Amino acid sequence: MSSTEQADVNGAPCAKRSKLRPNPPDQESTFANLRKVKDWLQRFHLSEQTLRDVSARLHKDLIRGLGKHSHHNAPVKMLPTFVRATPDGTEKGDYLALDLGGTNFRVLHVRVVEDEQRVLKMDSKICAIPQEIMLGPGEKLFDHIAACLSEFLESLGLKDQTLPLGFTFSFPCEQIEIDKSILIRWTKGFNCSGVEGQNVVALLREAIRRRGDYDIGSVAMVNDTVGTMMSCGYRDRSCEIGMIVGTGTNACYMEEMKNVKRVEGEDGRMCINTEWGGFGDDGSLRDIQTEFDVEVDRKSLNPGVHTFEKMISGMYLGEVARLVLIKLAQENMLFGGKISDALRTPEKFETRYISEIEKDDTGLSRAQEILSELGLPAGPEDCEIVRLVCATLSTRSAQLCAAALATIANRIRTNRKLDHLRTTVGVDGTVYRKHPKFSQRLHDVVRILAPKCDIRFLVSEDGSGKGSAMVTAVAQRLAAQSHLLEESDGEEDSEEDEEEEEEEEA
Ligand code: GLC
């Protein structure tokens, strides 16, 4: 796996080399540095055997998370979503969608068109969430969201309508019902007080009630992975996995009901939000964590939480890289041993730099620019070394993600007792979308670790926005179907019974 990496990291034609500063006088020793750094970076290398082993560990944890009694202490939460069906193409109507969990908060007005089998984005608005709100009291966060939605509805003249709302809330939630979802804990950059353990839909409704200037209809809560799977499901009916590699990382998939021990019922399937970011929180990944991963975790908002995510996702990759660059400079292998104030500043080496630096054509000259902005004396070999660091970390990230995805694909195949599985993964997230080599590296490793699975990757068209509307639409369709059955039965079924009658579609 790493042989191709080495080739494109070091063997890529360097078109812009002439723009770079000339080599420092002691070029010999700088080349020696590159060789030394290569050896030093071996600590981030994951062999095929290690990746297989990681996959086997994750598989055990998936089962623990699904179990009635083992769930409580399981690091991978395997949360039932109560989404039992993917779109069937008969969904329609106007919806509002909220999307909270990435870098911004968005509100959308979307239309699901039955005949064209499409979700149309009518309008949308992005609202910044200032850091003091991300870290302040929960009430302020929901007031901010409700205010943003109010402005949006006002600008569209929709305030007097009561539209159903899909709420993509990209944090681990214990879903009690489609509109009752308890936040287990904050992840990524959020840490608002008074929200963990609470029903997020109720907090949203209360904030809207406090304002009193508009109302919303039924609400469906959705994780971004589920939104992504659902929005891709509209285009490709065999989409049964949703994966995000962005600010955070996570995946969901359709699991057999008989294995979902915490939910009653044996028939059909249910979408499970794995929350695979929490893999390793019980120490099971200690052997592959480096001192830099440990340091990033220690300094994060939530130490000990989401270990796997911190080795993979965009919120942390740049920070791991920054710590590695400092260490290499301290060991006299980089920047002539110099460390600038900027490089010492947390978060200063942004994850997007990794994507830029790894571009074949412009990467090295971009490295030069970035390093000079960071006040670092960087010659061509320094740029090569920085690029090698970036490639090493993003490769490890892609390989870990691939090991996790292969675990899920292999599980679906064995669940269904198939010799060969054809399936589609709906994908979203800045790291997957923007990094020039991430997706290819991920696909290559998945192919090796899940050889009996034929996997199509479909990048979602705005899964978080459209997908949550799609879930609301499917929920409404199923509610309408249950209603019809109920009416024609003339019996008073409990809500649980209604759910059991929902039709399953793979
Ligand atoms: C974090 C959240 C998870 C989300 C993922 C991607 O891991 O806990 O719910 O799906 O980020 O946004």
C-alpha cells in the first residue's frame, strides 16, 4: 500500500520547483534529513496486517454496541435511528431543513419532487456560530438557531406556514423516537452546557416557542451520516451505508433488526448510526496511537472521547501535523531547527493546507507559501519533508477509515449470507471531497480488506440538507401508510406496533 504513496509523494514531477528558493548550501545533509524523516515517520505506518487487526477489533465493538447488556460500556455506540426504510420515490412536499454539526449552521427550504425523483434546494442561508455560543449555555445556542430560522422564513415570506422540518444534528444522540433524540455527548468543537442528556427536538421547539413569531410542523432528527445515506438512496436504491469524513468522521448502515438487540422486533432492517469516532475510547487503539495523537487528545475539548476520530478527521489532522513538524524541527531534521511563534500556536497549521500541499502540480509551491506565512525558513527540501508529513498523516487517516468501512461492508455481506455483496456508500465531508488523494487511497484499501464486496462510492449532493428533508419525507410517508392501515383495521395500535408494520426496502 505504501509503495504507491512513496512514488507519488517523492516521485511527483515538480513543475514549480524553479519558483522555490535554491537549495541551502549543505544540500547533502538536507537530503539526509529527508531520508531520516522517512524512517522517523514509520511510526505512522500501518501494515496490511495491522489494518486487518484494527478491522477485527472494530467488528467486536460493533457487536458490543448492538448488544442489550454490552451496549452500556461499549465505545462504539451503534445507535438505532428508527429509520427502517430508504426512499421509494413516492415522497413529496415542501420541507425545512436545519444542519448543525460541521463548520457552519445552515437552514434550507427544500422541495421533494415525486415525479422527477429529486430533492430541489429552493433557498438556503448559512449562519455563523460564534465560538462563545459553541461553548456557552445550550439555551443560547437554540435561541441563535431559532433566530436564524426566523430571519430565513421572514426573508422568504414563509412565517405563516407550518412546514415539517428535518434536523440534521451531527452528534451522538440516543434516538427514542424520530422526534425525540437525547444528546449523549458533544463532540468536535461544541461544548454547550445543559444539552447533554436532553431531548434536542424539545430544546429547539422551546426556543421557537420563546420567540413566538412562527411555528414548525413535525420534526425528524437525523445524524449527518443518515442524511447522506438517504440523499444518495434517492439516486441509487442500493445505497445502504452513509459515511462522513469531514470535521468529524462517522458512518451508518442498514443492520438486520434481529441483531439490533436494544430494539424490539426481529424483521427487516434498521439504520444504525455507528458513531465509529468513539472506537478506541476504551484504550483498544493504544498500540497504534502515537505520542502526537495522545497530545492532540489531551489538549482537546473532550479528552478520552472519540479517539478514532482524532486520528482521522479534519478537525484534528492539521493539529497532528503541526505537532509532528515541531518535533522534526526540534530534532534538527526540519527548518534548520527553527520553530516560529506561528508554528507554536495551536490550530495554526490548518487541515486544508494538507490538501493543498499534496496536490501534484501546485503542492510544493503552495507549501513554500504556507511555510513562509507561518514565518518558517523553508528551502525546497523542507517543502518536500512537509509534504511527506502531510502525505503520511492523510494516508494513515484514509487507511483507518478504509479499515472501518471494510468492517461494515464485510458485516453486511455475512449478515446476508452472500458470497458477493454489491453495495453503495453515500459519502460526504471536506476531507473526502477536497483532499486530492484521500478517496483513491481509501478505495484501494477497502478493496484489499473487503475483497468480496463491490462498493460504489457516491458523493452526496448536500446530504445534510437534502437528506434530512428526505428522512422527514420518508417518515411522513410511513406515518401516512401506518395511518391507512390503522384506519382500515379499525384497531387502536400502539405506536410501536405501527412501526413494526412499516415496510422494509433495501
Ligand atoms: C462526530 C459526531 C457524529 C457525526 C460525525 C461527522 O463524530 O459525533 O455524530 O456523524 O462527527 O460529522
